[in-house]
Amino acid sequence: MRVTHIAIILVYLFFVGIATKIAQNRTKKGSDFLIAGGGMGLGVYTALTVGQWIGGITVIGGSQRAYLKGISAGWFGITIAIGIIFAGLIARKIRKHDVITIPGLIGKVFGEDAVKIVNYVLLLSFVIALSLQVVGGGTVLSVLFPEIPPSVMMLITAGIFTVYIYVGGVWAAGIANIIHIVAMYFGLIMGVILELKNVGGFTHLQASLPPYYFSLTGVGKLVILSWFITSATAVIGNQPQLQAIKSAKNDETAFKGCLIAALIVAPAGILAAILGMTARVLAPNMPSLEALPQLIVSTLHPVIGGLLIAGLWAAILSTAAPVLIGTSTLFTKVFYDVDSTSDEKLLLAKARKSVIAVAIISTLLALTINDILNGIVFANNFRIPIALGIIVGLYSSRKRTPKPVIVSTIIAIIIAAACTIASFDSQAPVLILLSSLLVYWILK
């Protein structure tokens, strides 16, 4: 059985390798590596955008939360989709600026003093986000190799997406994501059909779980509100999203791609939630993070199970790749101004070195994480005041003091840390949004 699963994953990786080779042929200079030379078409651009949000965040994290709380976990994918639409609405304004980083965009209005804190805070946020993808990928592969420590599977996952991003940059992320998304959706749809059949149909699923598993607010209204706040602001303040928008060949592509991406992301969260619920019925006493992949391997035909495992792993890689390219761009900016350089060869060399450094740091951090969805919400909290800064900056006609950005970001870090320590995670986004709005109003 395991041989079949491995063979399917190897075939899948073969196609990823072909995508990487195509990307390599298109990556000749630094701007190709970071923003595809501004020539990405609608299909690849849409795949690049979708991939940022459906991996460990929506699919694995969503099924994990649904295992514990039910169908309302699907709200996370919906709130992400709304955030992507917001990003599409401001894409035209973003493309008017000659920068490729969020800190660079902030600096246009709030000055260089705001750039440094934004760069470091975003770098921390995205290192955490990338670590969560490594955790998700390691969890999926560990099902096939239970005798091997999960940490080894995390290293394998990180190694694979690091190699193809190092070779092909943002082109590799976009082209490979077409393969990832097809594999993921095939896996999700087949998984829902077959696992619902295994539990005896939807009626039996309802009879086997408590009523709150089918409540649209089962996770809690405050949790859903916090997801909406963090998702909407996370997409706007998302470095990989900005690079995707700058990669699009024109304004129309940037806008349409976001709308299409939103329509693809939202159903993925709902399908993942249903799978998490079936896992609760068929494997009620397993750790929530491992339940879904374990269920697939143990209850389905090896070929079907292998395709579903490949689909879950594809979801991880589809997010990890653009997040790695975005995080490495921020890492490069710490040492080198990627927003104003004209030395394309030097930029390419430094960007590739940053890919390796970020991958190592994120993999080490991944060894300490055990809750994907809570982890991503924590990381996204840091982006709330930065997203407000972007909106103010895009619609401002004059230079502004850096104080609102600096003060609101520091307050956000304090609130996020305090709420995490006190186990008030769902309150943090609301408090951070209110405090950030107050700071921007007082210091305007």
C-alpha cells in the first residue's frame, strides 16, 4: 500500500520538476526572480494568488479546526476570499508605485523610519507563516512513514519547495501552483465524496456528531470576527500578494486574477471542513492535526488514498512557495534595498541566498509548532496596523509622520503576545484593530 502512495507522490513531483524547468528558463535576472519581470499572465497569476491561501492555512488548518468544532471552520476560507477581493480592488493603486515590498510601499508615505519596523515585523510574521506550512507538510508525509520522526518529514517538505523556488523564483511558484491546485482540488472533492460514503452519508454524519458541529457559528462569533479582521488585513498587508500583483502583466490581470482566486479559495475551506468532520466520526480519538491524513491512508484504496495524500501535500507546497519568495524578499531588504536597485545580477544572487537562509530559519521554528490555524492567526495579527498604513498610504496625497505606523505596530505586538499568553487568542484581532484605528486617528 505504501509503495503505491509513494509512487503517486513521485509522479506528482516529476510534474513539479517540469514546472521548475520552465520557470528556470524564464528567470534570467533579479526582477524575473522576484516579480516575473512584470509579465505574468492571468492563469499563472491566479494560481500564484490562490496558492498563498489554501495550504496549511485553509486546508490542513481548516480540517484540524473542523475536527474539533465542525462546519463553521469553513468560515476561515470565506474570510480569506473576501480579503483577496479587497486586494484586487487596490491592485491598480499598488501597481502605480515603483516598489516591490510592503515596507517600501509604507516608506513612500510614512518615511524611512517606518520602513525598518515594518520590515522586521513582517519578516517575523512570514517566518511564522512559512513554518506552519513546513509543519503541515511534515504531518502529511509522516502518515506514510510513521516510523520516521516528523521532523525528518518537515525537512523533506522544506527541502523540496526550497529547491524549486531557488531555481525559478516567483515563476516557479506560479507555474508549479497550477499543478498543486489541480491536485489539491481533485483530492478534496474525491475525499469528501468517499469519506462521506464511509460514514454512511451526510444524514449519518449529522446523527454521529453533536448539533454544534453543524452550526454556522460553532467556533464562536468572536472567533469568526477575528478571522475576518486578520484575513482581510493579512491579504492587504501580505508581501507575497504584493509581489504577485506586481508580477501581473497589467492592471486588468491583477484585478481579475484576485476575483477568480477568491472563488477558488472559498470552497476549499468548506470542503476541508467537511473532511475534518468525517475524520471526527471515523477516527474520534486521534490528534486533530494528524486525523485527516491518517484517515485517508487507513480507509481508502491505495491509489485513491495516494492521490488524496498528494493533494493535501500539494496544498502545502502551493502556499509554502509564494510565502518563501515573499519572506526571502523581506530578508533581502534587511541587507540590500531591493526597491531601488538597478544591479539585476547582484539582486538575483542575494535573493537566492535569502531563500536558503529563510528556509533554514523557518524549518527550525516549525519544530516548536503544533496548532496551525491558531499559529497563522497569531502571525496575521502583526499585519493589521500595517494594512491600515497601506490603505492610508495608497489614498493619501501627502507625506505623513511615521509615528502611527511605529506606535500601532508596537501595540499590536504587545496585544498579540499578551492575548496568546492569557489564552485570549480570538480577542487579539479586535483589540489590535481598535487600538490601531485609535492611534492612526490621534496621530494623523
